Amino acid sequence: MKRLFDLLLGLLALAVLLLPLLLVSLLVRFTSPGPVLYWSDRVGRHNRIFKMPKFRSMRVGTPAVATHLLTDPKAYLTPVGSFLRKSSLDELPQLWSILKGDMSFVGPRPALYNQDDLIALRTEAGVHELVPGLTGWAQVNGRDELPIPQKVALDAEYLRRRSLAFDCRIIWLTFLKVVQRDGVSH
């Protein structure tokens, strides 16, 4: 049922967002050298690595680490990078990962391949059994501000409570957070 929900919502979102996807692609292409998309190695279900696309908001050559680990993250942003991140438009290409089945609309956010502490705690809590999501319970409860153990606790809570109704609630709360630009890392 969840996969069918993801496919139907993903196709609807793709149809509605096709023009914004094209416009953001052009914006990225014409404001900085390099590819439009950044393909990040992420940890998926059962700790398998997959390639997750995002609109490129950082300059080519930026170290592949979580943004908060960069000494001066703003120095790596492209001219439109801050806008893409604040608006969460950089996340739109992940519709591809949802349609492909590497991701779901709701689940724990996919860890970077080198976030060993997060991966280990999620595996210990059984969260690695879930398909990662575009949004999740941890995202609507603090997003980038949460320490890793708290993120994992919220991911584990999602594992216990998951249902279509809970997913719909998380999607609605995500919409509100994005509109309010709440908890967004610059």
C-alpha cells in the first residue's frame, strides 16, 4: 500500500512540479559551473548504498560531509544555493528516487554513506529496515537541529507508529515547516 501511495503521489507531484523542476534546473545551470544535479551516495534500506539526486546548491569540489561539519558552509554555496536550501527546492529531484523505489515520501532521511555513528544507531534500533524518506518524523520535530541520538529515537518511533494516516500527517507537517522555513540549515 505504501509503495502504491508513493508511486501515485510521485507521479502527481512530477506532473505538478515539472515546470518548477525545469526552471530550477536552468537557474542552477546558469549561475554556477558544473552539473545541475548532485548525486550523493546515501544509505538506503538494509544499509545499501544508492545514489540520491539533489539540485546542486554547493560549489563543485565541496567535501562530501554533512553541512554542519564544514568550517564555513556559506563559502561553499552557489549563488542560488542558499535560496534552494531555504525553500527546500534542492530536494525536488528526489522524486526520481521515490519513483525508482530507493526512497519513500516518508521515512528516516537517508544518511550520508560516511555518517557511521548515525548508521550504527539506526541499525541497532532496527530503523535500517525502513525505506528512507523525503521527509520523516525527525524532520518535522527539529530537522537539522537535532542531535543524532534524538533523530534515531524519532526514527524508531516512526518505525513503531508507521501507517498511512501517520504518513499523511507527517507530509502535512512537512508542508507547514517548508512554508515557514522552519529548521532549515543554510
